[in-house]
Amino acid sequence: MTISDWVQLGMLGVVGLTLLVLLWQVVIQNRLAKAQILRDRFEMYWQTYSPVTDAHIAELRLAPDEYVPLEKYETEYSKSEAAIRKLIGMGMLYEYLAFLHTLRAMRVPDPLGQEWLAIWTADLAKHKEFRDVHEHWRDYYPAYAAFVDAIVKNAERHG
């Protein structure tokens, strides 16, 4: 073998080693991305325990049509602060569950298990406020809206 053959063989080794390092880097980046998604998931989870504040209520009163149709707000929610608080709380839960549904579609593992999303959704779908938010926000979260519709339909058939 000549010196040029050794140089080419050495270059091939360097390229191979570079590819291995790049592959390892991609694996590590995927792990980090999944860890960040799980971190975001738990951060959003703990936000569901945050109480609805007076600022939330004031914000809803400024733009009630972001939660429910204006007519429904006027007839069912505008006169009761407790109903408004529950509506806002259900809106926060709805967004969180829509986020979880998206993670599930992305096949991101849920450390709490996949089955509880359906259980929690079924429990919340029994509340009028959750159903009101669902009907108004279905266009914003179409995949989760279809999931909720399927759960509600299944509950009506079996219950």
C-alpha cells in the first residue's frame, strides 16, 4: 500500500468516526427534546392546580366570547362568579388535556400512563362548563375535539 492509500483509509476512518459522533449527538438531542416535553407537561399539569384569580375573571369579562358564545355567556355565566370561575378552570383543563392528547399522538411516553387521559376527559365531560368550552374551542383543537366526542358518544352508549 502506498502512502496515498493510507491517507485515503485514514480519511475514511475520520469520516466514519464523524458519522458515529453525529449519530450519537442526534440520539442525545432526541432524549433532551423528550425530557423538555415532559418538563413542559408537568409544568402545565401543576398549572391546572392554580386557583382562578380575580384577574382571570376580569380578563374573561373583557372577552367572554373567547370561552363561550356571547349569548351563552350572557344567559348562563355573566351573573355568577362561581360559574365563571368554573368555566375558566375547565378552559385551563381543556387546554392541558388537548396538549396531552397531542403528546400522545406524537408517541411521547406519559410517565403516569396513557389510560388516564381518557378517564379524566370522561369525568370532565360530565360537567356542563367543560362541554361548553369543548363546543366553543373544538375548531382550535380538532384532534382532541374528536377524541372528546368519541368518549362522550361511548359514555352515552354505555351509560
